[in-house]
Amino acid sequence: MDYAVLEQKILTESGMPIRVARSDRWKYYDAPNLWLPGRITEEIYTVQGSLAQLSAAPRLIETWLLKLADFNDAIDIQFNLQSEYMKPATHITDFTGPAARESPQHRVDYRVAADGTFTKRSAQQILAEIHDWRAIAKGAGIVFALLALPPIGYLVVRRWRLKRSQE
């Protein structure tokens, strides 16, 4: 089922118009199976979007006319981006990762390193190493706590007893 916007109004809370757009002179085009408006008229009731200067009559009326619509056959364009991807310092934004299927805003940014490799791969390797060191540091902290707590506890209790005996 097709639809067309004949009129769009943007109003203030009190119902005063801010912008009103109307389309008419609709024409059907066979090749793309598409209806397009021949004219769109927009009435603007503010000065540069300032609601403080709202007018009862339009301050500006803009009209767009469709004079020619040309629908070419689809062109098969092939892009060779491989050479760009190998240039050092090229910024690459990747929207194709597995997380992109779940979130349309997901993206991964990385740059091409001086040797032509992607810094994303290098960053992932560094993160893996950081996680390894975190695991080692966590284990070492636990071992240190287990070995250091008894002697520290013994010294604290001994000092407390010594102070108590002197009183």
C-alpha cells in the first residue's frame, strides 16, 4: 500500500503554525513505479526558527517545482578500496561486525598502521595481553594477601598486648 504526504504542519503547543508544507500536482512515473509531487510549498511563520518572533501570517513562502525526473538504469559500480586500506594512517570505520546486527549505531574505528596492518587487530592483541596481566596480578594479589596477613595480624596483636601490659 502506497501513501503520500499531502500536508505537514508543525504547530506550537497553543496551535499556532510554525511551518506548513503542502504537496500537489502528483505525477506517476512508470519506470520506478513511483509517485512524485510536482510542487511543494512551505510556509514559514518564524524568523530563523525563533518562536519569540512568531507571526500569524507566513513570513516566508518557499516553493519547489519538479521539472524533470530521470530514472536511469541501475549502474553496477565496483569500488576498489583495497589500495586505500593499505595506506598508513587511513581512518576506517567498520559497521559490519557481529554487534552491528544487534545495534544499528554500533561501529568500530581504527587506522592503518605504518606497516599496512590494521591497528584494530593490534589493539585486540594488546587488550588480550592486558587481560592476561590482570589475571596474573589478581592471582598475585590473592597469594600476597594469604601470605602477608598472618604475620601482619601477629604483629598487630603483639603490639596491642605490649601496650596493654604497660598500662
